[in-house]
Amino acid sequence: MTRKRKWVLTIAIAIAGLAALGSGSYASYSAQTTNPNNKFSTGALVLTNTKQGGSACLSTAGGATDTNVNNSCDQLLNLTVKKPGDSATANLTVQNSGSLAATIFKIFSSACADSNAAAETYHGTGSLCSKVQLYIQQWSNSGFSTVSACLYGGATVTNTCDFSDTTKTLTTFSSTYTSSANGLSIGSGLTAGTSNYFTIGMMLPSPADNTMRGRAASVDLSWLIQQ
């Protein structure tokens, strides 16, 4: 190999080495950002039903909200050995204990059932369901002292329930507001963490004939909230 060719080859090798060295020593520009830990979580609707003097009853029945229906809350009224003209009331607090606001709030009853009074020996054949009156009074405070609205029943004083309307019976209510689809609406809903207060009243009006003796009427009252 001639001296000239040796010099050319040496220079070429040197240039290649420098190029390789440069590629390992210098990086291209870069930039990076990250949006971490993205989530989608849901809230819950939970209804708490508390009879005054009783225990709080949750719609979840103490379990998961997959089954969010509890049919075993406190009995509001258990009236026995009554006569025409007798009446009674019970106070109830209903709370949205979940984290979501409910835009629908209703009360309904699927049916009223007539039967013979279990403790009586002698029985008539009349329908107490069609005779016993019902009212549902709403209050605006936990002391059940500031009137909000008479949701069902008679009201001779504005927004204050009474037994002045004898057509407002257990049968009338349970045949009008039969399910969650057509239940009696209560206001515009129930926001998360808030409570509403109610008095449930029942009375057997006078007069009542012998067909009502030794009879019983039984009705469920169901409360519903929906988003």
C-alpha cells in the first residue's frame, strides 16, 4: 500500500471514530408530561327511616347497596281495642344518608288488607280499610312543631292536617298511590345529608256500625328516593 493510501485510510478511520463518539455523547431534545391516577367513582343513595323513639333503619339493611330496599323498619302504629272516634299519630324522620341528591321523593302503599282482629272473639264483616282515615303531615323542623305541608288528609287550617275529610281513607290512599311509579310526591326531592319530618295519623270516624267490630286494617307505607 502506498503512503498516500495509508494516510487516506487513517484519516477515514479517525473521522468514523469521532462520529461514533459524538453520537454517544450528545442526546436530542425531549419533553414529557403525565396525568396520573385518573379515576371515575360513583356516589350512593341511602335512605334512613327513623320512628321517633325508635332505631334508625337504613335502606341497605346494614349491607351493600346492591340491595337497597329494607322492608323491616319500625312499625309506626299498632292500634288495638279501639272504638269509633279514636285516633293516634306517630312521628317519623326520613333522611337521605347518601352522597347523591335525590330529585324524586315519594310515599306509596301497595294495598290495605282487611282481616279479623286477632285478639277478638267476635267479628263483624266490614272493611276497616275503607273506613279508617289517614293523614300525612310534613314538618320543617326536627321538633315536629313548624308546619310545612299537609301531604294527605283533611286540612281546615292551611297546611295543617286533620281528619276533616272522611274520604281520605287507607283504601283511597293505597288504591291511588300504589307503587313507586305513581307514588305521592314529596316536594322537589331530598338533597344529600338532609332530613324531612312527618306525622302519620289514623282515626276511625264516628259513626261506625256493628260490621266494624272486631276487625283490623293493615297497610304498609313505603318511602322512596331516586336520583
